[in-house]
Amino acid sequence: MVAPLEQRLGDFLRKKNQTLSVAESCTGGSLAQRLTSVPGSSAYFWGGVVAYHNRAKTVLLGVPSDILKKYGAVSGETAQAMAEGMRRISGTDYALSITGVAGPDGGTAKKPVGLVWVGLASVAGVYVFKKIFSGDRKTIRRKATDEALRLMGKNTRSFGGRVQKFT
């Protein structure tokens, strides 16, 4: 049986003596919950910020208010700024961010329910990924955390190697 993503990520980080922090919006802390469900996760997981309100994004993570005004809370630019801010305040090797529209309300034609942006910041730079999920609120939030963990694995070569250069 294959270990869950959060376990494999933890094994990788522990082996490499590296650390991770998270900045979450639409997932409301569920990514941090998954990471801390792994015994011994305090060896590599620094912690996280649930920045649900835009003011929390600016005050806690340093997301520039002009980014929020120009692109909105649910955007690649915001996901990037959240990941960069989280890495800056935590000093971790990696920082993951998630922002999106989990629903059932709040969607628009340009930003539908299920739209999620995931960011990953490291010394190599920042990678941002866009995905649109289907399902109810609980399902979208679960898929978003899965995607964040997969993004981390993909950019560390499935937790087995050196980080690829991010764009």
C-alpha cells in the first residue's frame, strides 16, 4: 500500500532536514491539519497562517494591497505573494499557499466555484498552479490540499530528489 501524500512528503523533508510552512485561505487550515496528522511532523513542519480575509493576507503575510485590488484574492499573483510571504516570515525551505473559491457561493463567470490557485516558494523561486475542481465545498477543499501536496512532490521529483527550478 502506498503511503499518503502527507506521509511521503514528511519522510522526504525529514530525510533532507528541510522545513515547510503553509499559508491557506479557502482550505481554512486543512492542509496544516493533514501535515500535522503525521507523527513526528514537528521535525519539519513550522506551522501556518489561515489568512481568510484580505486584511489577514496583507497584515500577516505581507500580500501587497495593490495585488488584491488588481487581481483579487483568488489569483495566481495572490497565491505567489502568499507563498513568498509565508516563506519570508517562517524562514522555511518551502512554503505552500492555497487560495480559491470553495463554494457553494462566491463564484463568478471569471472565477467559478472550484477555482483554486496553489503556490510553492523555495530558494529556487516560486511556482504557481491553477486548477478548477468540481464537487461540494468539502470535496473542493480536499482536492485543493491534495493538489498542494502533489505540487510539492512534483517539484521535488516526487520527494526523491533536488528541487527543480521554478518559474
